[in-house]
Amino acid sequence: MIQAVKNALTLPDLRRKIFFTLFILFVYRAAAHIPVPGVDQEALQNFLVGGQPGSQLFGFLDLLTGGALARFSVMAMGVYPYITASIIIQLLTPIVPQLEELAKEPGGRDKLNQYTHFLTVPLAALQGYGQVIVIQRSAGANVLSNFGFNVDPLSTVATILTMTAGTVFAVWLGGLITEQGVGNGVSLIIFGGIVARLPQNVGGFVVRQDYVGLLVFAFITAATVGVIVFIQEGQRRIPVQYGKRVRGTRVYGGQSAHVPLRVNSAGMIPLIFAQSIMIFPSTIASYFYDPAKTGILQSLANGVYNSLRPANDAWAYWIMYFLMVIGFTYFYTDVIFRQQNLAESLQRQGGFIPGMRPGKRTEDYLNRVVQRITLVGAIFLGTVAILPWLVQLIPGLARTGGQTQSLLITSTGLLIVVGVVLDTMKQLEAQLLMRHYEGFIK
């Protein structure tokens, strides 16, 4: 791997792409430290790290922004609105006939990507407004005292526009990396934010002088990375035979190939779906949470908050989280697989699976195979999702404070990091193979 990096750096154009990617990531991280004007940083930190009701939602969003939300910077939403817009467009494509036809046309994917960018702007404005309102209701209005259309309309509009512009700027930076750098730009933006928190997490163990815990969690993190790589690269290869076609004096086809079906083709999207939904009930209940009060509705709110929040003793949350990840994995995999239309593509290209009639029979066979291998991927994702809770069950590794704090990088973050690294390495491998260099992957 080290030799391959040296080979990549010896190529002027590839070296320029690598340094350009690093420069854009540096720009993003620098912008993530610019706070929104008027924010009381002390009050915000007390809310986020104090385990107050409602803080778990923002802990999850802070993961995707790489700590920008904890500082309430102009990048407080990161590229999350763009990810939401992408998911919406992906889910609507097989449902809306016009979008499905557009996806099949030449240049249709570029048009859908343009729609995604358009949808990102209103989603970012809506999320920015809702994000501030929820923080104010949970942590107190002193976090951003001049926010609210009934308080200071001009300042409120300026704050929303600032946060929306930060998201648009982050998406633009990601686009620059995709076009002129190495790897998927939006994924690398998220990757940079997650990795940037690693020194802070390690420093927490050093400050507490918990060196044994640091070594244990470093081993658990490394082992988790190994398992993620193994599953992420796992695939079922379906043999495909192409018939011979004669055109003039030339003979086409006749060769054998395979269709790789990935064990985990859904990536980390099911975790985001499930965690967003699981956090919602406890976030709503946190507004009414008060252990000192009694009554039926109050007891219901207290019970929902205590049992459906990501705490060590909230086993109901983790079991439901595990089941929802499995369900969303099947759902999202089915949506993505249907968009690919593999059976139709094989028939159009003159390919067939030995022993299977082209068309409906082939489609049914591929669907059965995908459902079987998705079970492995779904259980894997579910286990990754609840890994912080499972680690806490090991005697001597439980953390105090009610919140799970186990891995040096959260399990969701690890899944994102490993996926981005593998994708980027494969792109570098392709660049090196074009120039007859030995690459990363053997």
C-alpha cells in the first residue's frame, strides 16, 4: 500500500488530484470552525455534552457534520440536507413514472442530480430553522437569543440563509472533489469530519489516564474495521453466458462473465433511516420529560424518553433499532436493485444465466438470491448499529453518564469511513492500472 501511494504521487496529474482533494478537505474543516453570529457557545456545549433531554438527536447530526453542529458553525448541517434530497429522489424514481423514464434516457442521471441539488436548498432552509428551534426549546433561548420571527425577523432570516449557504458551499466543495480530485466528494466531506474527531476521542482517554481502556477500544475498533471490510467486499457472483452474434464477418459475444451481487449493497443508508426514526419519539418526549411530575400523560412521556433513547440501560431502544435496521436494509436494497433492471439489461445485451430463461424467470431468480444474501448484510448492519450497546455489556467496559461511549469512532462512523476508504482506494487503483502500476488491492 505504501509503495502504491508512492507510485500515485510520482504521477503529476494524480498527485495534483490528491493534493487538491486534501486542500478542499482543509477548506471545509476551516469553514466548520466559523460560528454562526450570536450563538452562546457555553450554553450550547452545556446542552450537547450534559446529556440533557433532546441532545441525542443532535449528537447523531453532529456525527454527520464532523463536530460542526457542536460549534454551531456555518457548516452546522454539513451535507446532510443533500443526502436527504438524494434519498428522496432515489425513492421517488421507481414510484413516479416520469422520473423512471428520465433515469433511462441519455443524460437522465445528470438531470436527476440537478433536481437533487435544487431540492437541497429548501430542505437545508427548513432543517436549519427546525434545528435552531429544537435547540432553543431543549437548551433554552439563550443559545441564540436573537432568533425567532417574533423576536428579530431580519436576524432570523440571516441565520437561516447563513446555514443554508453553508450546506450549499459544502456540497459545492464535494462536487469539486468529485470532478477534479479523487473519490466521491460528498462522502469524503463526511469522512473528513468523522476522522477529525478521532484525536479528541483519544485525548479523552489520555486526560482520564485510562490507557487500558484506550488499548481495549482501539482493539475493538480495529477488529470492527476488519469485519466491515470483509462484509463490504463480500459478493455473490452469478455466472452469465453471452450468446454469439455474427455481424458481417465479425463474431460478437460467446464469452462467459458474472454479475456481482453485493452482500451489503445498501451501505450505511439503513442506519441513517433507522436512527433518524428511533430518535424522533424520545426527542418529542423530551419536551414533556419531568421525573418530578406525575400523571398518565407525564408517565407516558417519561417512559418513552427513558426507554427509547440511546442509553446503556434502554434495551428496548437497541432491540427496536436492530430490527428497524434489518427492515430498512431489505427495503432500500429492493429499491436500488429494482432500479438496476439487471434481468432486462442482460436480455438486451444477449446474456443469460445458465439454466434460467431470460426475462421473468431470470428476474425472479435474481430477486431470490438478493433476498438471501441481504439477510447476511442486514444482520451485519444491525449488529454494527447496536455495537456500542453490546460493548457496554462487557464487564469493565461500561461508561458512566447513561450515554453509550465505547468506540474511538462510532460504529456508524466506522461504516462510513471504511466505505469511503475502500471506494477511494479502488478509484486510485483504477488510475494506477491505467498507467501499468501495481495498485492497492491484490
